[in-house]
Amino acid sequence: MTTARFVRPLLLVLIAFFLAGGAIGQTDYQPSPENLQARREFQDMKFGMFIHWGVYSVLGDGEWVLHNRKLTLDEYNRLPAFFDPEKFDAKTWVALVKAAGMKYITITSRHHDGFAMFDSKVSNWNIVHRTPYKKDPLKMLADECHRQGIKLFFYYSQLDWHNPDYYPRGATNWDNGRPDHGDWNAYLDTYMDGQLRELLTNYGPIGGIWFDGMWDKPDADWHLAKTYALIHQLQPAALIIPNHHQKPRPGEDVQTFERDLPGENTAGFNTNYVSVQLPLETCDTLNENWGFNIGDSNYKSPAELERRLVRTAGNNANLLLNIGPYPNGEIDPQFVTRLHEVGEWLSQYGNSIYGTRGGPIPPGDWGVTTQKADKIYVHVLNWSAPLLALPPIAEKVTGARTLGDGAAVEFTQNADGLILKVPAAKKEEVDRVVVLTVKGN
Ligand code: JFZ
């Protein structure tokens, strides 16, 4: 039989694929009811704050400074002594998140420099042991988030430029003084899983873990099945969000994109594959850096940020918007004023964003749609003509009004589509929202 010639090798490939479960994820993963609920709540939140903050912030040159300047570890090891965020105040940070209309925080528990910004017993390369500050800011932040009803996620870098057991080293390797040997299994099973156990045990209920850095060693066995199972066992509702830019693997709960809308790849490293099952997220920077960079004044305007959020929601995803606080714990006033403006805008337009899913009409240059219950929100972002013709939708439109003043909007619906007579754009308007009330049929 000719088909057997194809089927047999295919079966072998499939068997090998499942046997390699350690590399590919939690193969028999069935998300728990708590996890599925957490995914829905995640989708409802729509807007979060990404925070890159570490000892690198002292140098004001981004979170990659150790690598970019090709520093040795002897040099970088001097840095924690200068990190003393005496102005850090968890209340102020969480209040800013709320004022911005954000619902969650994802903060670097450790970045590629491997430096734990929390009280870790696994290694003394951490903030409590090495800095004059001596305290655990993630604990203070977690407590404050719980008090104020904000979800907290931990960014965790799997890539490590500091630990000798991160060996063999990956694509970002340079000679920084580490020995040419190390115990990869110990790095993953003892060091990394040990720290993850701490993060999932000592900070109350957390939103999840945002992984980054696997792209440094794409072909390595990262013991994902074991790590993912550990997380889900410790906190079933914690979401695993991997920034590996590949098709989601079993055990992962959210698909995240970096600096691109789902399915787009202007950044050059994202996948075109968009999961239809998992919640989606995309992250971006408020200026052009993740960690504090003193030379970066290229802030996005509130209008740009609002439009970005609308387009993201219309693409059925969350926006995780980054700021890099100063090493003293303060947040750049340029970030603060912009975030306040976005928050004010959201207090008027939030109904068309929070709790919605991507709408029935494909996003276009003209704008996007979102939907919630019996409402479809038509977000007109780039359209100057009085009539907007949209493709057909399954439901019958029973009414159309503008969001805000509630003025009636004329419309015609037939088999060819839906035509809206959109009100003229106001000067400097960010988004014109027409709310359609629909009846399923
Ligand atoms: C990663 C980090 O390296 C960066 O510092 C920041 O934390 C960001 C949110 O995530 O960015 C990446 C991810 C992937 C690649 C490069 C940078 N890549 O595939 O080359």
C-alpha cells in the first residue's frame, strides 16, 4: 500500500513528539475549572501594566545593559550595592495602575541578569541579600494589589546571563567570566523551579507567570512539562503566559505577542499563528524601552495609546503596556500624566472595551468592533466619509446610538451588509463609537 509509506513515518514522528513531552509542554493538560475561569477574567481585564524594574535600572540604559555593554560578572556584581529604591511605594504604583484604567500588573521578578527582585532562598543573588534596600518589593506590591483588587503576574526570565549552570549557553552568550561547564538540569529543576515555587507560595494568589527567554536556546529541553505542572499544581488558577513567539504548547494558558497585534509580525519575531482557544495578549512600550533608559524621551501620546488599546481589543486581545520605573522607585512623570489621560478617556469609553471580546466584523484600516452581550461596539478610528459600509453580520440590528451622548445613528441592514451614517468626527477625536443593539437569530 502506498499510503502506509506515508502513514508509518508520520506515526513515528507523532510518537516521538509525545515522548518528548519534557520539551513540548504538559501533554495531557486539562485546564482546571479555576483556570478556565481565570482565563475569562483575564480576557475581561483588557488592559494591564508591564513593569521592568531591576538593578539594571540604576544605569539608565535598559534591561539588556549587562549584555549590550558586554560587562563581566565581576563588574555587574557591583551594581546591586547602588540599588536603594527609597521612594518605592506600592500604594502609589497600584493607585497609578487604577487611575490608568488598568486591571493587572506584570512585573519582572527577575530578568535576564538572573537577579531576583524578591526574597529568594534559592540563591543570594537577590534584592534582600545584595542591596542596601534589604526588603522585598514584590511582597509589598502583592499585598497592595490584593488590597486594591488588582491582579499581579510575575515575569520570569528562563534565560540567565549570571548563573553558571545556565549551560550550554545560548544565542546571547558572551565571555563574561563564567566557567565552560555547568549543570543544566540543576539550573531548571533546582534553581528555576525552586524560585517559581517561592513565587507561587509566598505572595498569595497570583495571576500567573509570564515566561521569557526560551528563544535564547530554542532547541534545548526546558523541562516544560515539569515546570508547567508545578505551577498548575501550586495554583491551578495561575495562567502560564510564555513569550516564546511560537504556536502555544500544551500547558500554556495565554498566547502573547510582542509589539504586534495578534497575527501581525512587523517586529520580525512573532508567529502568524493565532490561537482560537487561548486568551490573547500583546505587550508594548510607552516610550521605546522596557527598562528605564535615560536617553529615551520618545513617549507615545495618550491618543496613540488609546487607539492601540482599541485596536488590540478589536483583535480580541489584551494590551500589556510597559513602563520602566526609576531606580529610586519613582515613576517618570511623563508616564504618569499620559497614563492619567488614558484613564480619563477609559472612564468614558471603558464600556466598549472592558469585558468585551473581538466583534463579528474583521478589523480594518477604518476601525474595529468589540462585543459584549447584546451590544456590538463599532469603533470608527479612521474614516472621514459620512457613510460607513460594513460586511454582513448574523444578528439583526435593532438600534444604533453613539457612545457618550446616546444620539441615534441612522442605519440600513440587508443581505449585503450594514451601512451606518456616522456622525462627523470631532476635532482631535480618538475613537467614534457606535453602539449597536442586536438580536440573535
Ligand atoms: C524580551 C526581553 O528580551 C526584553 O528585555 C523584554 O523583557 C521583552 C518584553 O521581552 O524581548 C525579546 C524577546 C524575544 C527576542 C528578543 C527580545 N528575540 O526573539 O530575539
